[in-house]
Amino acid sequence: MRNLIVIAGFALPLLTLALPALAGEEEIALKDGTGKDLVENNCGGCHSLDYIQMNSPFLDQKKWEGTVQKMIGKFGAPIAEGDVAGIIAYLTANYGAQ
């Protein structure tokens, strides 16, 4: 019992320090459009969707194509070949550099 009290006395302060960090995270809401579900399901499974918004000022269609192919080739993203064109089209239309 004494060990449990010691563990609780140590873990509780650490937990209270971690909670504010979790509270600051917001869910990323992508723009509505054809292919949004493909991006959420394929891209959001591996990383935060805020990367899309952060990179949108820099990536046009060609660069989005390269990014998606890099995710598949270098990082092993399990994106079905049939989803690739829809993902790129969505990213270009909604987050492509103008």
C-alpha cells in the first residue's frame, strides 16, 4: 500500500503537467471538397493534417504530386493507387499555391 501511495504521489504531479499540453491541440478541419475523405483517411492516418495547411503556400500541383509520391515511396504510406489522383486533385484545388 505504501508503494502505491509513493507512485501516486509521483505520477499525479506529472499527469497534471501533461494535461495542459493535450488541451492546446485543436482538430484540423480541412476545406470541403471532392477527395477530402481520401486525404483524411490516407494522410491523416500517418501525420497531422496541419502539415497540409502549413505547406499549402508553397506547393502547386507538381509539388503536391511529388509530395504524395514521396510519402508512398520513401515513407511507405499505404495509399491505394486508385486514391492517388483524387488526393492530388483535392490538395491542388484546395491547398495549391496560387
